[in-house]
Amino acid sequence: MLPALDTPRRLPAEVDLSLLWSALVLLLMGMVMVYSASIATAEGGRFTGHQPAYYLVRHGVFLAVGLVAAAVAFQVPLNTWQQLAPWLFVAGFVLLALVLIPGIGRDVNGARRWLSLGFANLQPSELMKLFAVLYAADYTVRKMPHMHDLKKAFLPMAGAMIAVGILLLKEPDFGAFVVIISIAIGILFLGGMRARLFAVLIVVLVTAFAVLIIVSPYRRDRIFGFMDPWSDAFGRGYQLSHALIAFGRGELFGVGLGASVEKLFYLPEAHTDFLLAVIAEELGFAGVVAVIVLFGLVIQRAFVIGRQAVALDRLYPALVAQGIGIWIGVQSFINMGVNMGLLPTKGLTLPLMSFGGSGILANCIALAVLLRVDWENRQLMRGGKL
């Protein structure tokens, strides 16, 4: 009889595998759906060379660049990110200002949100979301002794966010403004902002957003189109009505991958803002639920990693992790709400999935930073050194 062999003990993973695989599945699923949603647009476009794989190839290149950038970002300690945070925020502000300069910023569909790099366009607002997370976390840590003081803790951050907001509303990019404000306020609240002050702040923000909508005719039209898209299905309710048709056609399991009708020049921005509607039509209710569950898992792991960092007395990494969770959570919620007719139409992409180089790059770097927080947590829990 052979002697029994000792079963080797499995070493714990170096990073959170649930987070890693959920994010990778979303990225890969996004590539498949971007290809499916963009074939008709690519074939019919002169600037695409009538090549059906035009957007797939570009999205693949963006994803490859994003993964390389993520690998580099993962090597950067959180202490270094904290030191760089103010400078990155200033750099993001400068990029947002450059967008508005005639001859430098690029105008597409009436919005000036891009800087032309020749081979691609850079959208500074996407990078600013990441910079806002890093800066708001650093600011909160520095102001921790004064978090109950309106003048010392909140007003300086409010001034910075108002300056960023003015630039974003000039583009205009109201969606990015909402996400960045949510990141800043969420991190301040998690950092210990007084509940009463937070409640007052929410009321002020809701009032400010209402004013911005009322004074802007095109935003008012979007609100009215959202309330009853069928009253003007060929005008202000066009996008939402076709998104709802896509959801209705998909039913439980969809019409099949690649078989969407709404992507055939009916649904605008099918491979960007309304990618979820194509998923609903082709993969049905089951596909939409799968996407929601995957996003929920990413967000849940971000907050768990943040709590672990708090337990290890690592406040800055904790706020960064949870700030990334707020970012992905708010943006995905708004995009899904728009696609489902629960929120007014807004130009926000679905994180990790929609076509767009700047968004994919920023998302991949953010996930790498989140995984770095988790990796450092695990090193400390094992008694190692960073």
C-alpha cells in the first residue's frame, strides 16, 4: 500500500477573484455586444470604410491599451496615488479647460467634449472621474479633524467641484457632472461628514439640478420626453421609445445574439449609450439580469475591500475603493435607468461595456487601483510589508 501523501494547502489568492472575474466578464461581454450593436452602423458609415468590424477592432485596441495601463497602475502603491492626487486633479481641470478652446476641442453632435489625438479622441471628463475619486479621498483624509466644520471641510471642496462643474456644463456634459458630484459628496459622507450637513447638501444639490434643467430648453425637452415618450415618438421621445421597444421585443431570453432589429439605425448610439437596450433585445430579461448581477458584485466587492482597509487603519485606500464603487454604481445605475425609461435620457455610457476609448481606459485603471487596495490589504493581513 502506498504511503498517504499530504495534500498541499491552497494558498489564498493574491487579489479578490470575485472582483477580477466579474470585471473581466463585463469587459468581454461588452466587446461582444459592442460588435453586435455596431455592425449595421459600421457597414453603413463612409468614415468607417463600410467595414462591419470597424468598431470591434477599435474597441479591442482600446481594451488592450486599458489592460496594459491597468497592469502598470496596479504596480503603483496607494501612497504614491495619494501624493499624485492633487496634481492629477489639476491636470484633469486643465484638460477640461482645453476642450473648450476653439481649434483644440472637438465638436461632435453639438457637444465639445473631446481632444483629438490624431489616432483617437480623448474625453477628459472620463479621466476626471478617476481623478475626482483620488483627490476627494486625499482631501477627506487631510480634512478629517475638521469634517464637522462647514467652512473648513466642505466649502473648499465645493469650490473645486463648482469650478469643474462649470467647465462640464459648458461642454455640455451634465451626466459626467452628476457622477463627479456624486463621487465627491459620497466620499465626504463616508469620511465622516455630519448627517445634518449631508441632508442639507442633498436638498441644495437637488434644487440646483432642478434649476439647471428648468433654464435649459434641451434638458426640459428631455424631461418631457421621458415623462411620455409616446406623445412625440418621432421627436423628443424617439430614443426612449425605441429603447423600450427593444426591451419589449427581448422578452425573457431575447431574439438571439446578433438578431436585434432596433440596432438597424432605429436606436441611436446603440453601441454606446443604449448598449443595454441591445442586450435586452438580443439576450432578453436573463441577459439584463446577468449584467446587473455582475455590476452589483463589482460594487459590493469595492465596498467590502474598503471596509477591510478601514479595519487595517488605511483610510485613504478605503475611501478610494469605496469611491470607485460609488462611481461605477452611480454611472451604471443612471445608464440602466435611462435605457429602461426610469430616468430621463442622459448621455452616459455603461461602464466597462460601452464603446469608448477614454471610458474603457479610465475604468480599467480604476479597477487596477481597486485591486491594488485589495492586494495591499492582503499583504498586511498576512503580516507582510508593502
